[in-house]
Amino acid sequence: MQRSTLLTRVGVAAALVAALSLGAGVRSDAFASDVGEVRGKLEKWVETSQIISEEKSDWEADKDTLRATQKLLRQQKEALQAEIAELEASNTATDEERRDLLLRRGEYQRASRAVEEEIAGMEQEVLALEPRLPEPLREKLEPLLVQIPRDPENTRLQLGPRLMNVLGVLAQTEKWNGTATLVGETRALGDGQRVHVRTLYWGLGEAVYVDDQGRIAGIGRPGPEGWSFVETPELASSVKELLDIYEGNVDEIDFVSLPVEIQ
């Protein structure tokens, strides 16, 4: 506004100078006409200059705004590029982790399958061994034996419990097989009579029994279908002597001869 006022004053002053210069040689009416024309042109010039000045001022302000906007957009672009680079790096790391997890899962599945096949094979061996277990041992192992799946492909039991069942059966069976075990049993004789006997098992290989009177005796051995016992009354005194020695019911220890079958 100050610049516009200054231009207006300059224009008016210039008009007055021109009017005074012309006034000496021209008539007053012509002078007035010329002054008016000059003044009008000067006002137009001043108005135009004022418009140009305002436009220039507005342009300078717009230019500063555009520069600030350009700077802000550049900063935002750089920030977005940095974020994109970070995300790409993160995605690459995530892809690598995913590949590693897939590889590890594949290895775990293969190892799990191998372990499952091994356990299934052990289960079948235990089930095949079951008929050869003496009745007292089988009764002791019954809680474990009933949990061994007959069809490993169709069982919901996890590998851990399945392995523990197999190991439990094998541990107890090995312990039994390494010792002589004396048990009291009720045995059915050939005539249907049932008598109480003492039975001594030598591991999983053989057993002998005798009744309390020392008159009824027999020998038992395992087979594919289970244990079978054969009455051998002629061995009653020998078997009774052996079991009395085993239980410590005699004062003197002596050798006892009994038939043994090695399979």
C-alpha cells in the first residue's frame, strides 16, 4: 500500500510538471484537456503497477509455500522409502524364518514318523511275547498290556505313553527272566480237581510245581499259545525238596536233579 501511494504521488507530480510546462504556450482549455489525458494515463499506469506489485507479492508468498510443501513432501518421501526398505528387510527375515520353521517341521515329522515306526515295531514284539509270559507276570503287567494298541495306525494314544508302556513291560519281563520266582497258585489237574501248589519259575524258560503234600507235581514250559503244564508225579519228591531248599525249610542243602529242556 505504501508503494502504491508513492507511485500515485509521483504520477500526480509528473502530471503537474507537464501541465505547467505546457501552460505557457497553449490555451487554458487545451491545457486542461491535455492534463486530464495525462493524468488518466498516469492513473492507469499506477493501477497497473499496483496490480503487478500485488501479483508479484502473492507469487513470492505462493513460491515460499510451494518450496515448504516441496520440502515436506521430500521428507515424507524419504521417510516412506526408509519404511519400505525396513519392511522389505523384515519380510525377507520373516520369509527366512518361515523357511527355517518349515524345514525344522519337516525334520521333526520325519523323526517323529521314524520313532513311531520303531515304537510300533516294539509294540508288536511285546504282543507276540505276551503268550509266553507266565500267568503271574502277565497279571502284574495287565495294566500296561491293555494299553498297547493292537492296531498302531488307528490309535489316539501319544508316542510318549506308548513308549512308556513298552518299556515298562520289557523292564518287568527282563527282571522276571533274570531270577527264579516262587508263587502260590491253584492249578486244575487232569481229572478236573483243583489243588493249591507252589510253582517255581526259572525266568521265562521253565517252571515246576508241587502240592503241599508232595504227591502232585508237574513241569511247565512256554509255547506260542502260552504256557503248558504236564503232570509228572514221579518228580514230586524232587520238586518238593527243591522248593523246600529254596524257601529255607531244610537244614541241609543238596543238589536236586530235574529234567530241563533248552529251547
